[in-house]
Amino acid sequence: MAGQDREPGIERFPSGIPGLDEILRGGLLVGAAYIVNGVPGAGKTILANQICFNHVAGGGRAVYLTLLAELHTRMLQHLRPMSFFDEQAIPDRLTYLGAFKVLEEEGLGGLLDLLQREMRGAGATLMILDGLVAAEEAAPSPREFKKFVHELQIHAAANGCTVLLLTTGGIGQISPEHTMVDGIIELDDELFGVRTARSLQVRKFRGSGFLRGRHAFRITSDGLVVHPRIEAIFAMPSRRDRPPVARVSTGTEGLDRMLGGGLIAGTTTIVMGPTGIGKTTLGFHFLSGATAEEPGLFFGFYETPERLRLSAREKGIDLEGLEARGAVEIVWQPQGEHALDELGHRLLDAVLRRGAHRLFLDGVGGLLESAIHPDRISRYISVLANEIRALGVTSILTMETREIVAPTVQVPINGISSLSEGLIVLRYTELDAALLRTASVLKIRDSDFDPRLHVYEITGKGLHILGPYRERYEEILSGSAHRRPEPPAAANPGEE
């Protein structure tokens, strides 16, 4: 887990849910009691059952008790399509019991006795009580309900049984029992415009640190998959940064000369420009230098792998051959309702899985469009770039500017200077009733570079830098360049 080691001396109870144990720094605590709170449909029942099946698969025993909650037959019917579901575990290792009748007839005392018997008699190391709100409503007073929760905690600790209490309530509201349990986990499902987003927040976790704030999650055929917030889990990169000592070719000789010998290894460079200017073509050149020993990764949003292969072929680059040799992998993210942190983890997982040395992310706009809270995008990309850099990857990120031909360049996000070591701007310039492509290097941290404007072309052989402007032009950056008039020749001395 990046930047967060498991805390020593604490016996953990892993949930087995991807991402959740990273947030909890290794899992729940053995013998502790936790409230799982959330709006209806947020995923509490799936979370609890997923933890149960993961636990019994590892050799533990679990009891799932319901009060006024979903019928067991209906619950199991809904769970059967999930990959974690194991019919063979029921009832020997995982037992489902209805406890509402006991609560109705014997009150909280009878319910507590039932829970204690199951902990001892079944040897349960995990217990779920689904429908805590029914127990609260049956309590003769708030004091008696708090006493019930307190005594349940005592039995859980004495028997080494971790307990999850599922309840439905307002997110962020404080109830008396919240002050007593060892931890509170909240699940939410919010509407943002026309899309919904699920999130998980640990509001309290005694005895251990945890990743604070809200973290996105999805419910899939594998159950819950939690995506810890990138800014939280990689607040410190997973590895120490190593000063770069080498250069990495962009695959374009002229651009390498402009950069002072190529990109600095292990750094991030942003390439900005309007649509059609050649950003993706530059990415093809960059990845053409990848090998099976030092592979490259194309992480994109807009073009399918089939279209990318065709586009590269038309520019003389054998992307299919690079893939066949194991030198390059294309990871395509079709535009949809992705969670921002889901994309970040998918990117980093692909980099680690491939052992990538080169990364081309085409483009940052795909991340922007996935952000529910756009104000976090600058910090998100900065932290993501820090982690990619720590992994020793040389990366190029593309950003599309709004204007095709204009005197100004609108930067899509704030704080761009902190996001990368290099910045290359590609632009169109109108000259003699034609559009010329121009490239300029605005920044290469800790290195000299050629600051002049260079003209380039894209042909069937790819992107080629033709060289800097050699004639006298002015207003090039306005997008409408024109030749500067020649100065008048100096008069000869003595000439009238």
C-alpha cells in the first residue's frame, strides 16, 4: 500500500474487499464492533455478505442475523450471481438466522443472549446484525439501547468475534451508539446532475489510523470494489524519487534536439494543442521506442484500439507489431461514467503489471470529464504524476486546448507548472492562405532547450520537425503570421 504501512502490534481482520483494507490500513480489528450505516440501496448487505464469504473462505466461521431486514431466501437469490458466493459454505461455515422473533418476545436481553450463544456455540469469529434500527426501536429507553450495544461489545472482545451492525440512517448524523462502537463506516449513493456516484467514508476507527475522506466504490459481479482516493493513498509516493540521469527519445529526431537531447528519464511532460494538431501521432513516435524489456503503455479514452492501429499504420508506425512483440499495450477507456479514482488505480495497476518504462496518456480531458468534483483535478493529477515518476516511468500527457487558431492558449486546468517537468505546445498558424503546424518547448526543468518556434509536418512517415522559422515573420503566435517588411537599405555616404 503506497505510503501507508500496516500498523504493528494490532491483530487485523481483513475484509477481503479490494481497496477497503487499504483504507483501513490492513482491515478491521479482531473482536471490535462496527456500525455500517447507509442510505437504502447503498450496498450495506452486499458488503456484509462479501466480508462473510471472504472470511469463511479463509477458514473462519460467520453468523448473519437479521431483524426487520430482507428475507434470507430473497437475499441469497440476489447474492448467487456474485462471484464470491459459495453455496457449499452454508450452513456449516456461514449460518443465516432470523432474530426478530426473539427480539419481539424477549426484548434486547433475549437478543443479546442469542448473539452470545452464537459466538460461543458456533465458534463465530464474525457476526453480522442486519437491522440495528429495529433493536433501537424495541429498546425501552435510549439508555437501555446504549447498554445493549456496550454489552455486545464486551462479548465480541471476550470471544474474539468481529461484529458489524448494519443500519439505515442519515449520512453524517450522530446517534448515541456512534460514540460507543469501535468504528463507523458510511456508504452513500448520491446524485450529481444526471449521474449517481457511490462513496464510502470511514468516520471513526479506534485503535488505528485510516485514510480519511470519501472514497469511490462500485458494485460489480465480484461485489464491492473500492477505489481509495488517489490524493490520500499516494499522499507520499510508494517509492523514493531517484534523480534522473538519462534521456529518453521522443521518437522524433528534431523534437529531441529542441528538448536538448530528448525527454529526461522518469519525468512527466505535458503536450498541449488543439484537435488534429498531432498529439496522438507524437505519442505513437514516443511508444515506438519501447521494447519487450522496457515496455510502453498507451492509456487513452477517445479512439478504439482498432482505430489507433490504423492511424499509426497510416503514419508509418507499426503499432500492431509493437503489441505482438510485447513492447506496447493499449488500455482503452471508452467514455462513460467512470469514477476518477477508478481510472487512476487502473492506470497505475497497468503500469505495475506491465513494468512500463514509457507511458502515453491521451488525454487528460478524459480524466476531467470523469471528475464529479473538478476542483480536485489539479491536485489529483499532481499526486498521480508523482507516483508515476516514483515508479521510474517516463510519461507524456496530452491536453486539448479549446481554440484551433487563436492568439491565446487556454490551459484546461490550473497549476499546470506543478504537474510536470516539461511542457510542449503545438499550434496552428495561418500563413499565405494555409495552416502551418508549429511546435515550441516552453519548459524543461533543470535542462537547456531550444525556445524557438519550429515548423513541423505530418506525412505518411509521421511527424517531422522541419526547423525554426527562417524568414522574417511577425505575429506568429497570434495564429495569423505575416512577413515582416525588409528594412530599407542604408544610404551611401555623400549620396544626396
